[in-house]
Amino acid sequence: MTKLAKPANPSQRDAWLDKRLPDVEQVRPGLWSIPVPIPINPLRYVLVYALEHPGGVTIIDAGWNTDEAYDALAAGLATAGYQITDIQAVLVTHIHPDHYGLAGRIRENTGAWIGLHPADAALVHDRYDESAIDDLVAREGALLRRCGVPDLTAQELAGASMMIRHLVTMAVPDRLIEDGQHLDIPGWNLQARWTPGHSPGHLCFVEPTRRLLFSGDHVLSKITPIVAVHPQSAPNPLADYLDALRTIAKLDIAEVLPAHEYRFTDLADRVNYVVGHHEDRLAEVATTVGESDGMTCWDLASQLTWSRPWETIPPFMQRSANNETLAHLVWLELDGKLTRTPGEPDLWHRTR
């Protein structure tokens, strides 16, 4: 059963549960939370955070590149007393379209600089440049076939994310933000923390003076973010993710400001829950593989416990589920609990 984190603002939590857009809100003096709608997505919105400082604002994340998102961000900034043209910097937690997609358009209209971790900046060209997309789709298709996805289905699923390609403005970052770097934002003691897993270069931002954590998708109040093996992932993203979670849990934080759902206060408890969720999943994967004499990742994914029956999961999300299952298989393989027979498809076995 999903455990909900303790809300910092119950009305924001209620809006999430009621499937409503939460209000634009002043979280602290000089700090605003602005919900920016994202289309065709069950997350419904990104929470963009605007940090006031002399000369304008810095925002953390941006949303997808739609007119609706741009107008919502502009309206939220107006509530705070600013205009889009007052944005001086866009700190992007990670490269996914709902966080990065609008950043380029904002830069075009304001001259703001865009900051991203080097590991995600290295992926921008292959993911979003028109000249490279076909190669990325081909690599995803090859991975899916090795997972045991039937050829025609693999071809369909490999290009499934192209339906949202138009929601991203291609934008090479102006600045690379390293782990531990202090961001030069007047009036703010903002520090970057590299938290890989959901993406190779995912960043959280810590404000130790105010005891705040801007967590992006690294740790959320209700759902667990997708941690998957795919052509642009690290070799063992689940290990990276769990290590980063445990590191973040040690921070002295009063409030977590995630990019989705709602703000919450119980960081350590939430991290413990998420770590436990993955430990349970690892055990389920190992047990299920052990009951067979060689199993493909695709067949395994269809037999695991999900929030809904496998056959009712949309194809794009089945691809995500498969690749997330593969991340658990890889973790167990590198831990010596599973082995694989390479091929097309790979077959997985319990270590004897």
C-alpha cells in the first residue's frame, strides 16, 4: 500500500488527491510555488519554484513547451509581482521534457541562462536534436528486443516517446552545475546535490540556511520515480539512485519541495519507505525469476505487481515498466543473485 508523506500544506495535498491544480503559493518570503500544467500526463503539473533576488527571479524547472504552460508560468509570476522577462536563470533538475522542455523558450524571451548537470547535458543532442533521434530510437528498439519484446511491438514502443518530442525546445545549457556547487543567487545559500538514478544527471538543490530541499523527481510525496535501464542510462541506475537517496536522507531538512504532487516534511521517513519499496521489488523479481528456468525481462515485467493489471497499462508505460524491471534485474545480477544468458532475447536465471 502506498504511504503518503506528511504534507507541508494540506490544501496542496488535497488538490493533488482531488486532481485539481493547486494554487500559486508563497512558500516562504521570497519563494513561490507555481503549478505549470503538463498535457497528456497523469502527473498533471510541474511545480516550478521562483526564488526572488535583486534584479529578478531564478526558477527551478520550467515545464513542457506549450502555450498553456508558458501562460500559467507567466500568470504565476504575475501573482508574485514579476513578469517572464524578470527570469534571470533556469535551474533544471533533469533533462526530462516536463522539466526542461520550456527552458529554451524562456531563454529566447528573457536572456536567462540555463543550468544542467554535465551528465544530463551530455544527453541533450542525442535525445532532442532531430539529426540524432533515429539512432536513439534504434538503440531503444534493440534493447527491447533483447528484453524479449516481440519485434513489431518493440518497433512501436521504441518510438513511443516521439509523440511528446514537439513539447521540448532544443536548448544546450549555458552553464554546467556540478555536485556540491554553490549557486551564485543573491540572498540564497543554494547548493547543488547530484542525485543520479531517475536520470544520470539529476540534481537536487539544498538551501541549508532555510532547511529546504528542492528535490525535483528524486523523492516525491506519493509515487516513486521511474528508475530504468535504457540507452541513455548509467549501467546500474538503481544502485546510483538508492545510494543518492540514502545520502539525501542525512540532510537537516525541514521541508521538501518536489517537482510534482505536494510539499512534505518527513524526508527521512519518505526515503525509508522508497528504499523499502525497491527492496521488496528486488525480492519479488528474484523470487519470480527463481521459479522459472530462464525468463525474459518482458515476460517478467508482465508477471510483477503493478498499480493496475498489466494488460490495462498503456503501451508507453509498459515500455517504462519493462525498463524499470530491467534495472532491478541488473542490480541483482551485479549483486550476484541472478545470472543471464546473453542473446536475443537475454534469459535470466537465479544463481545456483
